[in-house]
Amino acid sequence: MAWNSRVDHVAPFRVMHLLEMAQAREAAGHDVIHLEVGEPDFATPAPIVAAGQQALAEGKTRYTPAAGLASLREAIAGHYAEHFNATVDPARILVTPGASGALLLASQLLVECGDRVLMADPNYPCNRHFMALAGAEIDTVPVGRDSGWQLTAPLIERHWQAKTRLAMLASPSNPTGHTLDAEALTKVIDTVAAKGGDVIVDEIYQGLNYDDAPLSATSLSDDAFVVNSFSKYFGMTGWRLGWLVAPEQAVEPLTRLAQNVFLAAPTPSQHAALAAFTPECRDILETRRATLKQRRQVLLDGLAELGLAPDLPPQGAFYLWLDISRYSRDSQAFCERLLVEENVAITPGIDFAVQGGEHHVRIAFTNDVARLQEAVVRIARFVSRL
């Protein structure tokens, strides 16, 4: 059997192997602490669930327009106006099946075979894979403390090539949790524009900011492609709903792509998401953000005693990116041993980093404080044996 050779560029997501191992250990009676998957232990907020149930009860299960419910696109535009002082025409917003649907549309529109795409290293692996499936060559740029763990304008200047078409950013980022401030993001957008390229800004973890107010590229430029999701801040992972804000001239071809690729995002999910922007829901979400901030500090304090705390604490998302080089240079083996010996599940860095992933791991603070404290005790016991 023959298949598209581009599929060979899609590496397995190793965290899923760790998750399967963890679930098998749980089934065998072990007490596993899950810090591997990017999904907090919170349920979808009750107002959203109620709105979804009402939509189902009222038979709102037919297709919506390809770009999404007009009322939801207007609500998203209102969200940008209220919280980011950004004027976004609802016509520029396409509602998609998860942020993955938005990334699929953007990748198919913006790159073709032979184009080059710049991304930070480490980065969320699916971003690389979407672009590779579209035929692009991926240039991963190693980032670290000096650049704030982000792809900056000077790095773009240094690595841009004749065939570079696109720069892709994430703020807050996965796996490091670091952000770009307004000045740095503006410089990136201006630098890429001067080179005739485009920018995609992944804002999937927007709202989960702990030190500074959240920022959106929509308040800085009408030309950036901005990806967001209802999964992380809004707690709707399984509802599979995201959106893409696109420049005005890109809306028509993106809509044609959406019509052919997925027809429309899930209708009950769209009706449910309308409740995400209510004051009642906002209060719940902000309480959860405060809880995540507390959890972040618990892990930072505990890991600092082991020499594992990151040199630059994350400003957002719900991850810590840890350098384990003092203990191991094989992050896959480190994570598997930690799971088998101490029943703590974390993610190997090779999932995210082309360079340096073998001596990094990602920990998600997606469990309650007591469980995080217990995880630190177990990790300490584990590394004491290495």
C-alpha cells in the first residue's frame, strides 16, 4: 500500500504513549498522578453545559454556515473589543472544529510545496505537522532564556530565507508557557510584513496569564492570522470548537476551504459557546485562572528545591518546561521510569523540541494542589536514585 510521503514527516505524539502506559497502570490498581496531558481537571463551566443542553433540546443540530453562527462570531468580536480594545469585524472570524480546524485552514491557504516556515523550537508539534502536510519545509529556531523562549524579530531577521513564506508564533506558548509583550509582537509583525510574508499567532492559551494582562495580536494588526480555541481558558476541550481571525481579503478563500474540508463546526457546541462570554461564566473562568496560578507556584517552589525549576517562570498556559540534564539526557526514558517507579506521568521534551528535547520534560499543572505536592515528593524520591 502506498500513501502520501508527507505523512512520513508526521511524528507520533509520544505523550499519548505515556498516557496509555499511565492508564494501564491505573487499571492495574496503581495511584497515578496525571501531569502529562494539556487538559485541566475542571469540568466545562455549568452555564456552557446548560446552553448546550438547551440547544439540543430545541433541536439546534442542523448545519450552520461554514464560517459559523453569526451570533457567535459577533460574540467573539465583542470579546476582543471588551478585553483587548480591538476592533474586529465579525466577518473576519471563522468558527472551526477546534483550533486544529483553524490551523488546517491557515496552513492550506498560506503555504505550498517548497515554501519555508519559521517556528520557535520548542513548539507544539502539530504546528510543524500541519505545515509539513501542506508541503512546507519547517525551519525550527532554537529559543531560550535570552529570547524569552519566543521567536523574536532579531531571530526572524537572522533565519529568514528567500523561500520563507510564514512565521508562526504562540503566546502563551506550549510547552514553555512564555509570552510576547506588545512591543515584541509588534516588531515581529512589522519585520515579517517588510519581508512580504505572513504571521500566524497561536493564542490558544490566551486568558491563562498570571503576571500580566492577556494580549491579542488583533489589537496590533489587521493582517495577522490569529488562532484561538474554546478548549483551554473556556474549558471546552471535548466540544471541539475554535476560531480563526483572518485579514479581510483572506476570508472568502478560507470560507471556500471550510465548506469543502469540514462544512461547519459542531452546531450544539457553537450554541453552547455563546454562554462562555456571559458575566456568570467569566467569574467561573477567572476563579479557575487564580487556581492555576496557585498551582504554578506550588510546583515552582517544590521543584526549585530539586534544582528543576525553570530559569524563567512561565507567564501563562499551564505548563512548566524543565531542564533535566543534571539527571538524564533521555527524556523518554526519564518519563517512562518516573511513571513505572513512582506513578507520576509527565511528557518527554522530544515531543516538542527538535533540539534539546532529550534533556527537557513538560509538566502540566492540571491537578489539585495536594496532588501536585505529592507529585513533587515522588519526583524527589525518583531523582534521588539517579
